[in-house]
Amino acid sequence: MNARVHLLPLSISILTVACGAAFAQAPSQPAASTPPPISQNQDSANDLSVAVGKSVVLDLARPVTRIVVGLGGYAEASAVSPTQVLVNGEAPGETTLILWDNAGGRQFFNVTVRASTFATNDKVEAVRRELRTELPGQDVRVSAEGGNVFLRGTVQDLTSSNRAVSIASTAGKVVNLLDVTVPKQDRQILLKVRFASVDRTKELQLGMNLFSTGFGNTVGALSTGQFSPPNVTLPTPGVPITATISNELNLFAFYPGINLGATIEALAQQGLVQVLAEPNVLAENGKQASFLAGGEYPFPMVQGAGIGGASAITIMFKEYGVRLNFLPNITPRGTIRLQVAPEVSALDFADAVQIAGFLEPAITVRRVKTEVELSDGQSFAIGGLLDNRDNEAYQKIPFLGDIPIIGKFFQSMSRTKSNTELIVIVTPEIVNPVPAGTDIPTPKFPSKFLPPNSNTPMHTPDTKAQGAGPEAQPATIPVEQLIDSMKPEPALSDTGSGGSGYGMSGGGTGSSTGGTP
């Protein structure tokens, strides 16, 4: 314990407070009067309160001989006369003051030093000035108690609430009791995506194959090998010479008198594939949306087996079709920042593979993933493709194919040209809901459905009860309630329900479950 002892008077205080101690002396009592006797073991405590920067004077009945302050950092005591003690408050807190008199008696004082109200009020007033400057016209009330700053009133939004807390924190620990004006409904963003694709192909095939079933006593065939030639078989007892044609689309000519024939490949093809997909997805500002128009196709998965066991085949499912994932955010500039990932996929049986006896198609995919920023109603081409291809295959029989004019019969040619054009365009729009009572856009059905089989509509009730209506929306709510309402909801799963399948092994049948990859 740090003790501070003063035996000589230091100054005369003009601030005198009558002490409630047992030895307090009235100002009118003569100094020469005999004080009442006291106990040598007086340990009763008295309460003494003083503010920081303030002083009190204790008037004692007997001259003081010794002064001790328990914790000198909170209060300071000094004798200003033999029967007067001056107590100064230095820092907020509690301590003990013990006084000894010339008769050997002592007194105890529980000293409480309060914080200076001047400093607190000055800080609070400074906070009020800043709040009036930064949040004009908003009702924010500030009060201080015990080192805490309380904010009450109503602000316009969460930004004003956070700014008020930041300003008030300069005066102490802040207790935010503000209310916030209920914000308007969040804006909705409609994203329009257009996949426009045109695939064109043009193919030309020219060639000729010759074969003989005995022309000039010669049996055989002559071909460049590019197109399937006829298959000539030699005669056997009872079976004449035969020629088998593998491609019925070829032009075929055979002269029985000279046992000479020819197949001519003269084929021209043109193909056109047009794809126009326009998925439209609506999402709330800052919330992710997902769209899929397609399906799931099954494919086998070979599962490893243990030692001595047969492998199992599990049927799984994979999505394909038109998919769109996007996340919109409205910026303070009023533009829309988009994270967008559109995709178009289709089954491709031309590149299918065989897996454990199953014919599994490949998937052609056109996918874009990017982030752009647009104004309401503006459009961006976020992806594009221009693919031109020209493939030529030319074959000829040596020497014979080089003969002018006649050499054309010993040549074959195949030419394929393809052209692919793809563009992906996105257009975000800030939209409002369709008003109540307005016709909802629906597809036009060319044929009427059967009439309902019930007198009660399935969407009952159609009307509201008398006097019922939407609940009155409060004008303001506490800050905590608004923040809690803005927390994101648990995300829904955008995958399919998965699928169950069956498994097969070499030793018998089994069972297994597949899921969506």
C-alpha cells in the first residue's frame, strides 16, 4: 500500500465541508473547549465522496497527528491546520483515508472519487456537434453514464447508424440503441442471355472404282481406296463370280457382255444447324440465381473391386442442356456488375464410346464465364466464335491418274467446308413485379385443356377475408433487427434429385446408388 503522510499544513482551503465524523467540530465552538473523550480503538468508517479536480475539507475535533491515504493515485490528503484536513480528488476510483489524533484515536473514511462531469459533458457535447454536422436532420440523442455513451433516436439507414457509432466511440464505449427507417424493397435484376449459333457444312465427293468379272479373261478391281470399292469373289464349284457393293448411294454400272462394271461416287451434301437459346433469369440484388433447361443422361462408372472380386458398374447421371448461373450487384454508380457463366451443351453420338457394353455419347459444350459491368438495359457480347474450316482429300492411281482427261477416272476427291458462328449476348434489366390483378405472361396453348373435375378451385382461397389486408409495415425498426433480416438465407441446392441405379458384376447382379456428379 502506498501511503502519503502530511504532518505540516500546506495551504488554507476556502472550500470547507463539514465532516459527518464523530469528531467533527462546529465553526462556532471555541477552540479552547474541551473535546469529548474518544475511544483509543475507534474503527468506525465514514463515507466521503469527491469529484476529480474537486476538494473537500474535514473539520476535526482534535488536532491530527498522522494522515494515511490507502491508494494515493485516487485521492490526496493534507493538513491545512491542526484540526482541518484537505482531500483532493485525482482519479476516478475508491480508496481509504485514516486519521490519527493527538489522543491516540483514529478515524476511517471510505473515499469515493467520481469522474469529472465537466470532461464527460465536454466530450458528449463535442459528439453532439459532430452528429449534427454529419447527420443533418436525423434525430440522434446522446447521453453518457459511467463511461458509456448511449445513442438513441432514429436514423435513415445502416450507413448513418455506423457513422454515428464511429463518432460516439471517441467519447467512450458506445451502446447503440438507435432505430433505423425500414428500407425499401430490394431491386430485382432480370438477366437476358441469348445464345445464337449457326453451323453450316458443305461436302463434295467424286471418285470411281472399276471391277471386272472376267473382262479380257481377267478378274479383279481397280480403286483409289478412298471410297469403298466393290468386293469381287473368285468362282468356286457351283458358285459363279460375284461382286458385292457396300455403298448403295454410289452410281453403279455393269456391262454383262464384257464383264466390266464401275461404281461412281458423286455426292454433294449441305448441312445447316441453327441454335437460338434465350434463358431469362430473375434474381434479387446480391443473390445468386441458377437456370437449367435440359436433362440428365445416365452413364456407367466402373468401380474397382477387391482381390478376387469382379468390378461393378454403377449408373450415374450428368446434366446437359442450357444452363445459366449469375450473380448481380448494383453498384453505387447505378450500374449492374455481373458474374455470369452461361453454358449450352448437347449429346454428341458421333463421338460416342463403348464402356462395358454401353454406348456413351460425348457432350459438346459451349461455355462462357466472365464478369462485366453494364447499365440498366445495356447489352454486351461476352463471347463469340467464328470458325471456318476447309478440308480436302485427293487420291489417284499412279501413272494412270496423270493421263489427261482419261486420268480423271482414276482419281478421287473429297472436299468438306464448315462454318460455325456463335455469339453470346447478355442484357441485365432492373425490373419491378407484375402488379396485382394484371395478366400474367404465359405461353399460348393451341388446344384447350379438359375442364376441372371439381367445383372447388385447387388454388382456393381466391379472395381475402373481409377486412383482411397486408400487415401494417412499421416505419422504423431497431438496428439489430434490420441487420438480422439482411443475413443471407441458407442456399438451395441447384442440383437435381440425383438418381438411383443398379450395379452389375461378373459373378452376378448387385445394387448401387448413383448421384449427380
